Amino acid sequence: MIAAIVLLLYTVVAAIWLPRLGRQAARWADRAPRLAIALWQAAAASVVASAVLAAMAFAVPPEVVGHGLAGLFEACADMLNDGSGLTRAGAGALLTAGAVLARVAYCGAAVLVRARVERREHAALLSLLGRRDSDLGAVVIDYDERLAYCVPGRHAQMVITTGALQSLAPEQVAAVLEHERAHLRGRHHLVLAGAETLARAFPRIPLFERARTEIARLIELLADDVAARRHPRIQIAAALVRLATGRVPAFTLGAGGETALTRVRRMLNPEAPLCRRERLTGLLAVAVLLGGPAMVALVPGFSSFLAHHCHSLLTL
């Protein structure tokens, strides 16, 4: 019971308090966007896992686990067959856990299916309106607005408009397309889909709303950093200035957008990367967020298991 209460309290407090902690860590997050993305993902996953594990810890007494896996499976089978050993409160807790998992699965499937349909329709338009440029490795569209984006998925492709090609120098075009390749290679659309899934499944939860916003921003910073490995930062910054006003389709990933001007300043005035101690601290935080709820849920059962077997040994 104590483990269930602890997990439930963590679920509530973390869903409200962790976004505030994220605001305090915003400065170092820009220095290590990949690690920051992992932290936001771990924080969101820990809240969902804690809610599910709290329900399971409430429904399954630790004494059942104390008799080993065989006893646990036998008790679970009895609960499923005739409901013996399962109170109404326990049954309600298990139904709640199942509802949480079902909600996440349903929203995840809805997000992925909708994005796939939109990408397929857009790909059909590109095949009619665009032309493949083998030198650029991208589809070129005759359009005055300056746009550069990628359409992820099984048949991923990069897209750039004639307006962007006319306003960007060749070095800037290459830098922009490298930014888009980073999105495709990193499968960033799946990262965004995960954040979108939790925000839709549990609307108005501060952690999930903030995680969706921050992950979308950090992914662009990460793609900028990848492009900066092969192209001068000044070229990336200049390209971002020219693409800042472009509006790409919602289901794509573009080099411009609302965060472009902020990213220009970051490109022109890069901060020092995190030191080894700071990175290790961040990785430890990710591990605690991911493994902490499971450890809390397992402690009562593990203690009961040790007590049961130690008592058996002492009575021999």
C-alpha cells in the first residue's frame, strides 16, 4: 500500500512540478539538446509508468510476490478466473491501469495514422507539382515563398521551393538540406509523435504540454548542431534568417519556423558544450526517471520475498 501511495503522489507532483524544473534547466538544455530531449521523454514516461504501477501495486499485495514467481502467477490466474483474492478496490485499480495504457495506445495509433495519411496525400501533390533534382537530392517546387522541409516516413524526401533557391547561396542551400537530412536520419518525427501522443491522451497536464513544446524546439536545435558539423555556422544562421517567415505543413519538419531567429543567435554565439560531469548527471537523471517507479513498485514485493525465504531457511 505504501508503494502505491508513493507512486501516486509522484505521479501528481511530477505532472505539475517537473515542468517548472524544466524551465530552470532551459539554459543548459540548449547546450545539449539530445540529452534534454531524453530527459523530457524520461520524465513523461515516468509519470505514465508511475500511474500504472501504482494501480498494480494497490491491486497485488506484496505477500503474493513473497512466495516467488510461481505463487505470483498462481494468484494472478485465480484473480483472472474467479476473482478470488481481488477486492473491488483492486479490480478498480487494475481497470484504471488498463484504461491508461489503452488510452495511450489509442492516441498513439491515431497520431501515427493521421500523420501517415497526411504525408501520403502530400507526397501525391509533390509528384504532380514538384520535380526531382538529383544534384540537391530534393524535390523542387515552383513557389515564391521561401520554404525548405522534409516529409518523413517510408518514402522520405526533402523539399525546397524555388523561392528558397533564389534567395539562398549554394552553401546555405547545402546547410539547410543537411539540417533536413538530420531530421530524417534521426527519425525525429517519431520522437514528436510520442510527445504528441501523451499530450493528446492526457490534455491539460502541464508536463505533457510542456514536453511537447520543448521537444519540438530541441529537435530543431539538434538538427542545427548536426548540420554545423559539416557546414559553417554562419551559413546556417544566414539561411535561417531567410527562411524564418516560411510556414511548412504541420506534419513535416522544416528548417524555418517560429524558433528560427532564436536559433540564429545560438548559431552565431555558441555556448560551451556540457562537461563530462554535467553529462553524467543528466544521464543519471534519465536513469532515475526511467527506473525509479519500477524500483519503488518492486521494493515491497522484494522485501516480502526475502522475508519469506529467510524465514523458510531459519525454520529448516
